[in-house]
Amino acid sequence: MSIKLLKEMLYQVNKIIDIECGVADENGIILACTNESRIGQVDENVVNLPDNNNNSIHVINGIAYQRVVVNSRYEYIVFICSDTDESLKYLSLVALNVRNISSYYDDKFDKSNFIKNVMMNNILPGDIALRAKELHVSNNAKRIVFLIRTEKVNDTSHYEIILSIFPNRNKDFVIVIDEENIALVKELKAEDEEKLAKEIESIARTIVDTLNAELMVKAIVGIGTIVDNIRDIARSYKEAQTALLVGGIFENEKSLVYYNNLGIGRLIYQLPTTLCKLFLKEVFKDNSLERLDSETIHTINKFFENNLNVSETARQLYVHRNTLVYRLDKIQKMTGLDLRMFDDALIFKFSMMVKKYLEKMEKGDVII
């Protein structure tokens, strides 16, 4: 927030009440004060303030303090050099003004807040170009949304690390969604498709590797598609969300999940569960899919990984080729599907993905 706005507000306050008051940041540095000689000084009392209740008023050595948190990002401490009941009311009014001014400033002048509103569809499409021009944000630029999911942490260290990776506040925007998710709206430099793909992967890899190295946390990045107009950022964000959701079901071993590479998983995710259950019932009439043990499932997955190549699959499983053929014959007898035939293999692969999706749904791990 502009310090000038705080100073102007306190100048008006000084005309009404004849008590010294001011605003400090979370480190105790006085940003604005009715006693201008104190601006820039450090108030040591701020460091000792309890932070369990942001709205509480605390009195230290006859000076009353109150925290003001704006949009979970900025923290200010408002103080007044008196502890009378009347002064405490004045303090609350000053705190309210600081909060309102900060919110107004964010809405009107903060580029990150503007991008967040665009991303969340909280701004009318007709107003986007106008606001972008006012804030000097390029309307037509190649951008993409990365949605970064990490384990829950009690501080903002993961947010600060991502900010440090992308310090250009005019072109790259790091936005906190919740305790686990952070969105990065990144402007891309490359021009042709091949270089763009490399740039996107490099950015995502840097995020995952840095978070793992600095915080020892596992990060998963959902990647939307490239957009050329600022109003389409919302679409790229929704695609990144879908990438995380679908990837969490079908590709949970991957740290990077691209919306464009979701394939059949995206199709299954959009199907009603009743239709999925009906499909499995029709393909496996005697519930034979449920009777397959873990070793058989492992054999099937390895067979699919090797593009239905019997010899290569047998080599990787450390079994004789005839042993693998015997297992495939057994699977055919149980399910009625010969995995050596492309059509049957396709049906079985699709069925396994549908089954996995339904299991996630039953556990409540999927949000539609």
C-alpha cells in the first residue's frame, strides 16, 4: 500500500484528535505518524506483541497497539500513545481506516490482485482491458498458469520461495489460493512451439526442485494451456485445476501434470459415476476384475508399459516367456479379454482407469 495514503489519513486524524498515533509494519518500522519525526524509527514494542488475535488491542507502557491484516498478505500495527477508553476507540477507528484504505489500494492499484480477480472471474470481461491499461499490464502476451500444490505448512515460506524464483512483479504474478495451492501466472519469452514447451517444463521443474531442496516438501504442478489474451487467464487456471484433479487420480506418481496430456483420464473424469459402474458391470459380468491379485495387476501394467510386447515384458519381470503367456491365458479365462489383442487391451486399460476413478470417488478424494 502507498505510504502516502497512510500519511494523508493520519494528517486528517491529527486535525480531529490531539494524541500521537501512527502505523508501523510487522517489523516495527514506523511508516506514518502524526509525529513526523518518528517516521522510519523502530518501535521495539511491536516485536513483543502477541499474534493470537489480530483484532485485540494490547497496551504496553501506556501505548495501545492493534494489528491490521489485509488480504492475509500485509500486516500493519496501528498505535496510539494513550490507553484511555476514548483513545482505544480512536485506535479502532484508525485501524478500520487502514484496513479500508489497504483494500481499496489493492483493488485499484495492485497488479497481482487484478490478475487474481481475472483468474477467478471476479471482474467483468468488458472491464479487463480497461483495468489492464490503467495498471500498465500487457493485454496481449503469451501467458500460462501453473497451479502448485504442496503439503500444508504453517507459514508462508513456500509462497516466499516461489516469489524469489520469479522476482519480476510486472510480468509474473504469484497468487496464494489456500494453504496448499499457489498459482503462478507466468509470461513466456519463447516464440515457437518447441521452445515454449521447453521453457514451460523448465519453469515447472525449477519450482518442484527448489521447493524440495529448500523446504523438503513434495510439490505437484498442474499446468494449463498457453493463452494470448489476458482475459483467457481464467481458462488456463481452470485447466491447471483440472490437471491437478485428474492427475491426482490417474498420474499420482508424476510431479508435473499437463492439461493437454491428460488424454483418456480427462474423458473419464467427466463421466457420471453411474455410467462408469454400468460400463464395468457390462465388461466384467461376473466381477472378475475384482478377483485379480496384485501380482497379476503388476504383470498387466508392465505388459501395457511395454506396448504389449511379450518378450520385453517377460525380460523385465524376470520370468520365462512361456510363463508370461500362461499368465495372459489365465487372465483371458478370468475376464474374457485377451490382452495380446489391441481392442481387448484397450478395453481393459480403460476399465482399470474407470475402476481407479470410482475408488477415488468413494474415498471422497475427487471434487467435481
